[in-house]
Amino acid sequence: MSRLHINIDALKHNIKQIEHIIKRRNNTWTLVTKVLCGYQEIIEEFVSMGLHSFGDTRLENMYSFPGGNHSIERWYLRVPPLSITEKIVDIAEVSINSEIATIRQLDKHARAAGKTHKIIVMIELGDLREGVLPGSLIDFYTSIFSLPNIEVLGIGANIGCLSGIVPSIDQLMQLVLYRELLELKFGHKLPLISAGTSATLSLLENKHVPEAVNHWRIGESVFLGNDLVNGGTLKGFRNDTFILEAEIAEIKKKGMVPIGEVANVAPFDTTYENEFELSPGQRGRRALITIGELDTDVRGLIPMSDSCRIVGASSDISVIHINDEDDSIKVGGTLRFRLTYSALLRLMNGRYIPKIIKRDSSVSPP
């Protein structure tokens, strides 16, 4: 049976690493939980550690955040559609924003609910995703500054989330200058610059993050331990947090080159490496696992055995080439994979692969 193993102790280890990094700067941070897709048992484990600030992009997921006596700060981390502003005010204390009309709607609903809704004004710095253009920042802030039920906590940016650009000290310094400009112009303090992310963590090693950047939104580095700039695993972090175990349904020695005319009839890009340069008569061992594109981003599966490599997938099956010398791989056995962020996200969002929580505090970080 295929299953996704979730190592709670490894996740807690990574959270403690983040806490150490952030707190030594006297900064605050929000755990971005969207990859969990509302998996409440894990979130409750994090709350028991003392975490109090959680962010997500789906209202459905945010309803899994504990309420009641828990002093949880909830951040809505997707640019709000006008149609759900009332729900955002109901469930979230903070949201990120870049549209005046949306902020006015948030103010309206907050006033009706007797609340003050907090916002971060997002600024476009080159990733070409959400954000106010710097040239219109003064006019933008003028339009929202006096809204009675809106509190502007600060400014922020997303860098590297869409275009994949590496965050730079120049971009972060721009935010520092924009905050100084707004504070001088309006005589009002903006407590936060929210620009620290998983992609920014590696800059800290070289002390390239300005001290004024004081709020972090961290997800991937907690959940996978990834160093997004340099590759590999961040120093001191664990990458054994999520392990996919996939059952082997077939092993056969087959030809390495398809037989027949090749045309674009498959529903997915079914070849993951150029095997068509191999000789037509060449044969190799292939294993079929019962996980496909319906379950995850198969290209994001990273075999934990050097004997294996993924060569293709359909909706329900992935094909793995295995070395002839490795006789430990058998039908009914399993192959294990680490995951990229995209593969993990789709697995957590899916309903076909069981999720198994485990505790393994005895394992040292890799």
C-alpha cells in the first residue's frame, strides 16, 4: 500500500531552527501552512509548541486553525477577491493587499463586525506577481490611510514566488526606503516590513538581510528543510519530514524504447528523460508503482535509492527504471521518495494517498 509518512518530530526540529534564527534578530514570523491543506492534527501539534501566527491562502484551510482560548493570529496570504472580503474579516486578523477597492470593502465589513482589520500593503519589486507599483505608492497609501477600521501594519513583498528570481539586498533595501518615505510623509509608524521568506533565509548567513526587515513568512524551509537559493538542505535542518512510500505493482524486463509511431496522444508528458537515443534492442528492468499524476507532481518525486530513476508517468501509474544488480526490489515491496514542494502540495491536497503521522525524535538531522 502506498502512503505518505509525516515525521512530526522532524517538523518540530525545523520549527525550532526557524525560531532560533528569527528570535535572535528580535523579529516575528508567520508559519505558512498552505502545503498542509488544512491538516488539523499537524497544526495542533504546532500550536502546542507555542506557535501563534499562521498564514494560509485558502479560507477552508484557515478554519482548521484552533480558536477558543488559543490566541492565534491568522494571516490570509493571497490577494483577496472582492467576493470573499466579508469572510476574510471573519476568519483572519491580517491580510496582504494591493487593491484600494478591496481594502475599502475590508474596512466596510470590519466596521459592521466591530473589528479592526490589519493589512500589509504589498509592493511589486520585480517578481511580477501581486503588489502596488512603487510610483503609485504615495497615492495608494493616501487613499487608505484614513479608513477607520483598517490598520496598516506595514509593507511587504513576494520575491521569487512566480518568476523564480533570487531575492537581493537591493530589493530589500528598497522596502526599507519605501517605509521611511511613508512614515515621513504621513507621520505614522509602520511596524512591519514583511519580506523575509524561505528564499531569504540563506541571505542571513552572509548578513545580507537589512535589520529593518522584521517579519518573515516561512513555509517550505520548515516543511522540507530546503535551501531555495543554493539548493540542498539548510544547515541544521532536516529533510526527512515527508517521505512517500509507493507500492510496487509490477517488475518486468522490457525494452527501453517504445514500439510504434510516436505521436502526441498521451494525456501527460510521459517521458522524463531522453531514452529514445538508446538502441531499439536494449532492455532493462522496470517497476510500476501505483502513484501517478492524479496523485502528485511525479517529476517532484526524488528516489531515495540510487538504483532507481523515474522515466515516465500516466494518471495512475509511474514507471521506474531499476538497476539489474539490485535484487532487493520486488513486487509487493515499496520504493521511497523525498519530495519537492509541488509534489508535497498535491499529495497533501489529494484524497487517495493515506497520510501517516510518525514520531522519530531519535533520528539526527541529515
